[in-house]
Amino acid sequence: MLRAGMIRKVAAGIYTYLPLGLRVIRKVEQIVRDEMNRTGAQELLMPMVQPSELWLESGRWGKYGKELLRFKDRGEREFCLGPTHEELITDLVRAEVKSYRHLPQILYQIQTKFRDEIRPRFGLMRGREFLMKDAYSFDRDEESARISYDKMGRAYHRIFERCGLEFKPVEAESGVIGGSFSQEFMVLAETGEDRLVACHSCDYAANVEKVKEGSSCPRGHGLLTTHRGIEVGHIFMLGTKYSEAMKAVIQDQNGKEVCPVMGCYGIGVSRTAAAAIEQNHDKKGIIWPLPLAPYQVQVIPVNNQSERVMITSELIYGTLSNLGMEVLIDDRSERPGVKFNDADLIGIPYQIIIGEKNMAEGLVELKERRNGKIKKVTTDEVIDLVKKLVLPPSKPTES
């Protein structure tokens, strides 16, 4: 990402997103937002700075460890930079929601988090400041809470499928977040920090903290084999851990005060972008899945001193843009080799290469970044071909 001009390091585990990198982040965000909204979840935005009082109520102020960056304001009041928002969301709901009739509620945000990692590494993979989607569900009982939990699990499947990633949901430990059970969503990659075991005979998979490699699948026959993966999402069934500790209560259908049952659901937005690269690259650079690519098509005029090459390049660029595609044109005064290498490094899925020699025959080259295949076609053909490759088929209009 550094070489491709997508991010720049500011300090250990803290990065600036440059225009290309930000476009990828926004793509992940939009997919997440679409699928969260589809479940009926509502978006809000909570502050990154959190007062110590709420963390003292939950009991986590003393338990969280040094990853929680604490500081004092000028009035000597203690605060922290939020690594997660269970306390804030519970405080909000206890003030606003008083009856079971107002449940279920699923609230989410896409927001910057900070965890003071002891060893930030691998760029956006394990940063200290990162972008995360965190959602929180509130239900009147365990049965309803499980419905919300399963609904989020299905939404996570759709999110990572839409991102074009190969992934596995795995049973996991709940860690400092707590709760009765949880699932991690792992993007499979040889460079992944995490190890997971999966069964060949069924869809069972678990973090190695839960199960040993080589043991039998708990669901039946079949041995478990190890894979490497990158955790990009985690869903937790919290129960009443936070609502009890913070005395958040609602009236149930019998007029009795009860604590709502909670779930929480995180996706590392910036980490998902980095994990996509770990899963999709070669020696030349990034190979973006089409849904996450900063642009869908790159137009490469080989010689920008040639009037014919530049007119054709601008024409193709304008036509594709007008059709609703995201197109980048490399109009720099660079040698062809530099342009080709940079295009492969940036990893935009389709490249249209326009040079004098092919132009003499009325042809341009269409290159697919993933497999390196090049096809020579006319300028008219290239528009239709790219349109079919990039744009979703239009749905027939109802009569």
C-alpha cells in the first residue's frame, strides 16, 4: 500500500489514507453500510473520547490493560480513546429505552478506534488507529437476542461475499469483550497471523484457541486441518454483562424491570482492505477484487506525445465515465514501462492500453490484471467488453 501510494505512515501504527487508499476504504464502508441498513440496523456516531466513569461502571477501566490509552483533561478528569463502545452505547440506551416495546434495537457506527498495541505491525493489519464498524443489539430476552445475533451473522456473510473475499466464520474465544459465545470471520491468506482449523466433511471451523489440529470434528466425522487467516470481523453474544453492570433496565410485558440482552458486532474496515491485498496479490503488486478496487478501469496511453493516442484515450475515458464506470487515466509523461509497472502495482482490475502501433490497425489492448491476459480489440469493442465485465446486468423493467 505504501509503494502503491495508498497510505503514508505518520507514527507507529498510525497512517494517513491517500486518495487511492481512501477510495478503497469508502468501498468497504459502503458495502458494510448497505448490509447493516438492510437488517434494519440504524446508524449513529459516538465520540472517540470516552469518560472514565462509564468504564468504571462496567469494571473494565482496571481490566482492559495498556491497550486502553488513558489521559486527563485540563480539569484532571480521566478519559480514554475508545477501542470499542459497549459502555457508551449501554449508557445511551439506558437513558432512552424504557420498555420492551422499543426492542429489539440494533445500532451501529463506522468510526475511528484507538488501541495502544504493544507491537503495531503489518501496516493497516495491526495498527493502533483504525477504522471499524461496531454494532450493538438490545433485546428483551435470550431468544430474541439470538435472532439478532444470527441476523448479524448472515449480514457478515453477505458483506464479505460482496467484498469478493474468500473467508471462513470460525468459533472463537470472547476475550476482553466478554459474553457467552462468539464467532470470528477470517479472510484466508498464507500471511495471516491467526491459525484456524476447519473440517473437510462439514462447514465447522474454529480458532486454534478453541480446538487442537488433528483432532476429530466435534460435529461428527472428519479430521480438522489448519489454515492461516486474518480476522476481519467478530460477533459476540454479550448477554447482560454490560446492562447489569451499568444498571440498564427496561420494563418487560409484565411490568417487571429486566436488563436487556446484548450482542456486539465488529468489522475492521481498514483491516478488510489490507486483508484483501494479502489474499489477492502477485510479485507485481495488488490484484483488487472488482468490488473493492479504487477504480474499475485504467486507461493507459503509451505515448502521450501522440495526438491520435491521446484523443482516443480521452474518448474511451469519457465514454466509460459517462456510462457510470470508475475510470483512471494515466496521462503522465512517463516511459511505457513505468506506466505498466505502476498499473500492475496499483492493481485496478482492467487496463486499456493505447499505443501508436495498434492504433494504426484501429486496435487497443484490454488487459485483465488478475490473469495478465491481453486481448486486442477495436475501440468500439473495448467499450462493450468493459461494460459487460464491470457493470451489473440491468434488470428487465416490469410491464
